[in-house]
Amino acid sequence: MCTLTVIPLGERVRSDRGATPASGIRLACNRDESRLRPLALPPELRQFGNRLAVLPIDPVSDGTWIAASDAGLVFVLMNVYGPASAALQTSAARSAADRISRGRIIPHLLRSSNLSEAISLVGDLDHGRFEPFRLLIADTRELVEHIWHANEMRSAPPRQINEPLFFTSSGLGDDVVANPRRRLFVEQFAADADWIARQDAFHRSCWPDNTRASVWMTRPEAMTVSRTVVELGRSSISMQYFARVGDGSDEVASEPVRLDVVAA
């Protein structure tokens, strides 16, 4: 479904607690989808309560898989696939007519004014109406992760964004792609590397002999359809969307959409 990386921006200040980002974060997210699914719309501005947000739109759900709001928050949603437990989750869920698209999860949260409020709103979700998902929410300093899977909601403690972070999923089974993609991630993000350049290269990487498990993936029924880059600073946000053209490496880039961060 997706591959996400998050890197700290600017100089990193060393302390007894480790390195902390000085100026913000940069996220890059590849979206992998069925070839039959309609193309998403490029990022646009929408109002959610008192907050303004930028997000690409999935025309099927009128929702999204990634968004950033003027509260200084970024949200990313990924599917969760297990080798056998996914079937358990589906069989235990409510009828298909009673389910809600996962694309509606992030719009429910975009009225949040801070990370704590967003976490609280996650708890208000009727989780049983959704297929398994991983939800990631970040500000300029911390990232929180929530996983709904096998009828259980698990929430990890907030993590400081003081080094590159990696998350991935695949309809082949998350266990099939996680290890090779993670090995490449570790190789790419050396401590002394230009992390922005490495991040862009990582999200366009493809193994010719294993395209189905590549970060920039292709297989008969699905492919990487887009790449979204978000830069979140203390006072501003930028989102740029790259739509893939054909099965190669060509992309069409949208104009960056920018927002000012506004205190509640």
C-alpha cells in the first residue's frame, strides 16, 4: 500500500537525550494502488472546523491517505496486511455495508489543534468499522503510531524524530516486503549522508529482478501510483505531489501547496 520515511531537517542539536531536530521534518510517502482504482486528485486546501489542511483526494472515498494541517501536524494512513491474521480481522468485522473507507480516518482528525488532541480523536473512532490500518501523526518533534489489527488497537509512545524513520506495507503481505525495503533504507541513510537526496532516491528505487517488492513497485495488478513530499517547519508547511506516468520512472509534479502554521 505505502512506504513512508521521515527525516529531521536542519542541524541536529546533541544533548544527553540524543539528537533532536532543530527546524522541522520532511516526509516522503509512496502510494501503491490497484491499477483499477481511479487516479487521485493533486493536493488541495480544505477547511476542517477551525483548521485549514492540504491533502490529495481519493475520489473513491473523498478522503485521503496523507494530509498536513495549519496546526503543524502531518497525518499518514497505511493499510496493514498480515499473512493469516488479516483474514481473521475481516471475518470478525461488521458487514461490508456497515464499514467505512479508511480514507475517511484522516479527515476526522484534521480539526485537531495539537498532537494530544489528535491522539484523543483517534480514540473516538469506531475502529470495528474499518479494515486494518496503521496511522502515523507527527509534529516537528514527535511521531505517534496507532495500529488497528486483529480487533485490537495498539498505540506506541511518542517517538522523537531525531533520526530517519521507516514504515511500509504491501498487499503481498507486510512481511514479504518489510525486510528487503528496510535493508535498503539502512544502507541509504548513513549518518553523514545528504538525507534529503537519499530520501528522494530511496522512494524511486526499483530492483529490476524484484519489481513487486521494490519501494517504487510494479506488478500486474498494482503499482506505485504517486509520491508525496511534505516539509513541516515551525512556521510553514509545503506539500508536493508527484503522479507516476506509466510503468517506468516518469512523474508529473504538481505545484507545491504551502500553508502557514497557525497557533490555536
